[in-house]
Amino acid sequence: MNSEEQDLTDAQILRNKAEEQLKETTKKVGKQSMETDIKKLMHELQVHQIELEMQNEELRQAYETAETALKKYTMLYDFAPMGYFTLDCDGSICELNFTGAELLGDKRFALVNSNFKLFVSDKSKPVFNAFFSKVYTSLSKESCEVMLGDDKTPQCLVYLEGIVTGDDRKCLLAVLDITGYKKQNHPD
């Protein structure tokens, strides 16, 4: 082994041997055949590049479509004129929209993981508990009217509709403030 080979790494030695072998193969195969192979390979690479560019354009369009749908449904959910809540089986708030936070009198982020039952007036708790239990046992859409608030906060009468979703067993709850409607149509 000469001093030059000792200075080379195994990878460099392997590369040098591979290049020597390629030269020998090139001599045997012939230059014309190799040029044909190179042209075929270039053609395949160009076709593959065009395919990738087309796939990239399709992905970009799909992303834009998804972004548009996300904006649309975010607007529908977050700014709906009624409160939307997702509750787990013990009544804890997993998600809510801005109207829902407004109905409960706090910021959205502060209400996540709070129990919805805490915002139901003491007089309405039996009605809410029966409704909530029925939503989970009947597995169909249920509804009721309850009063939100306590002695410290203003109370409002709300209409609730709830249903339990499939596998994750969450309750989707729609809450509509009907205080003004009841006063207007049923004055005391």
C-alpha cells in the first residue's frame, strides 16, 4: 500500500475503484450505447420532474381549497349568533365559540376546561342535569330551557340543543339566548 492510499478514507478508495470500473465498463459497452442510455435517463428525469411539478401544483391547489374552507367554517363557528360548545361527558367545556363565551360572561380561553354546569343557575340545575343525562343515554338530539347565571351575574334564559358525537363521545351543544324573545312574547 503506498502512502497516497493510506491518506484516503475508505469512502474515497471505494469511489476511486468505482470510477475505474465504470471506465472499464464504458470501454466494453461502447460510447454510442452509453449515449443512448444517458438520453433515456435524461428523458426519464425530465418526465419525473414534470410529474413532480404537476403534483406540487395539485397540492398547492388542495391547500388553498382547504384554507378557504377553514376560513369559512371558522367564521361560521366562531361568529355564529348562538353559542356553540363541545362538552365532555362530565360537562367540562372542551371548545366554545365567541358567542358562547359572551353568554357565560368570560373570555374563551378562560372558559376551556371549566364545567358548563357551574354557569347554570341553581334553580335550573335539575333540568340541565336531566337534559345532559338524556343526551348521553338516548344518543339523539335533546333540548331544554335553562337559566344561566347566579346571584352575582345577570341571568339569561337560554334554549339548549345537544347531541353526542360518535367515537369521541363529546356533546355538541348549541345555546341560544331567548330572554328577549320570552319577554317580548310572554310578558309577565
